[in-house]
Amino acid sequence: MLEQDRLEYENEDFSGEDFGERELRRVTFRKCRFGGAVMSDLVTSGCTFERCSFTFAQMGGSTHSGTAFLNCN
């Protein structure tokens, strides 16, 4: 689960989570799993997703500004 004001996550499992209309700013995710997560209204700004897995994640409608997806699948 995401924690307010936490800016770094590593090896976390967010599978099946509902990110709803959440907005993330300058958060870094490394080797995290988002399998089947509902991210359809997620807004990110300045975030980094590095070596993360998005298998079956629902991302249609999400918007990303200045966000990097590095070696993700």
C-alpha cells in the first residue's frame, strides 16, 4: 500500500491495488509489481518506475508527465 509522503519503494507488491484517482509526484519505484492493479485514472509527475512489472495492470486513461518507465514489462 502506498504511504503518504513516502518517496521510494523497492521490491513492493502492489498487485491488484486500486490507485483510483491518485496523483503521484516524484515517487521512485524499483523492482515493484503492479500485476492486475487498477491504474486507469492515475496521474504521475516526475516519477520513476525502474524494472517494474505491470502484467495485466489497467492503465488506460492514466497520464504521465516527466515520468520514466525504465526496463519495465
